Amino acid sequence: MTRIDLHSHSSVSDGTDAPAEVIAHAVTAGLDVLALTDHDTVGGIKEASQHLPPGFTLVPGMELSCAHEGSSVHLVSYLFDPDSPALAEELRRVRSDRAGRAEEMVGKLQEHGVDVTWERVLEIAGAGHAEHADANTIGRPHLARAVVEAGAAKNVQDAFDRWIGSGGPAYASRYAIDPVRAVRLVRAAGGVCSLAHPARAEGATNGAVPVALAERMVEAGLGGIEADHPSHNRPQTKFWRGVAADLGVVVTGSSDDHGALTGHRLGARTTAPEAFEELIAPATGVPLLRG
């Protein structure tokens, strides 16, 4: 049976492995299809596409940062045209604000006596050189790693809990797209999308994406819900599978692998081949990339 993982990250955003290494790990994990979905960028797709073994399929994608009433909502998006003007402009704004936010948090950390520098955060993010600055996205996991290096946290999660998570002393907000508008932007660019890890929405009242919001996203063109995710427990998975069924969209399953940060878990959750085919059927932006 074809094994499909529709959510992964490389060092172009907040993963630890280069895009080529992600492909190598995917092959070792026994995957046949992988979506590379770095945060707010397709900057790793070209490198990944140059290292596909025969028979392997790469799904060009991206995890799009969205926000709803102060909570974080993520949209894994596939096969869109990244040069579509409206979407491209939003992505430039999101990436620029990510960098400004991270720099602001560095200042807050320094005010609290944490010896973190902006230069080191850029090095960790791989964005220290001008030619990479636009492709690479700078996120809190990069900052968290710098905090751990500085001895102010035991690990990345501790850095979030103690310093840079929502409500933490060094937290700063940033620009993000409205989720319903984000779905429309992706669809207008010829892409398709799935609601990422809906039971995990930072800042939401009950920690989850509101079902009413998911309904509006489906009306805008959302094609799937990532019910099968490593952060979801069994009741959460069952609940969101039910929501997907009620709303008439497919269930996607993904590892949301970030390399060493998540224990190299590619293939930990997968998407059924028939669900994958149904999800991507309307896509017209860019093709699948095959080895």
C-alpha cells in the first residue's frame, strides 16, 4: 500500500534537516509520497526535488500561518502556484513579520538576562546570508534553540513554556492571515489545503480550532482536516474524523516531522491513498514532482 505523509518540515523553516536530508529520511521510513510543508515558504522544494529516488513523489507544499480571534490556526497547503500575486504578497508580509517578531523577542529575552543574540538566531535559522533570507522563515523554534544554548531552558519545549510561549515574558504577537481568507488565497492560486492539527490551536479557549470556523473554511474551499496527527490523542482524533465526515472533507494523516526536534518521526501518521487522490483532484497550480 502506498504510504503518504502530508506534513513535514526542513531547515528552510523550523526543521533540523536540509530538504535533501528530509527526502532521504522519508525513503528510509518507507514512504512513497511526502509533502514538504515548511512554514510560509516553498524555499526547500527545489532542493528536495533534486534528490527524489525513482518512484518517489514529492508534493510541493507549505504550512500557512493563520490567526483567528487571537488563536493560532495552521493550514497545510499543496500544489498552489507560489507566484500567484495575492498569495505571494501575503507570504512576503508574513515572513517579514516573523523576522521582526523574533527580533523583538530577542530584545525581551535580553531584558530578562537571557544571553541570546539576534545574530545567533539567524545562524540557527539558516538565514544569516542575504541570499537565503527571503526563502528561510524565522520562527520561535529557532529562538528556543538559542535559549537552550544560552542555558536558560532545558530543552525547546521548556523554552516555550518558560519564555516564548503565548503569555510568556518574552512573547510577542505577529501578523497572520485570517484562516478563511487563507483558504481562498490558496484555492485562487490553484492549490488545495487541509486544516492542520485542529486539536492544537495555541491561544484558543479550549486549545482547539472552533468547529464553526472549520465549517466556514470548508465553505471557502478547504478540502481536508488533519485528524491523524501525533499530537492528537485518540478521543481528539475520533472527534476530528467525525467533523471531517460531517463536513464532507477528507481526513489527512501526517507526521508533522521537524527532524531531530520531533525524533525523526516521518511516517508516524499517514494519509489513505484514496483520500490523497480526492484531496488533490481540484489542484491546478503546480504538478506533483516524481523521481
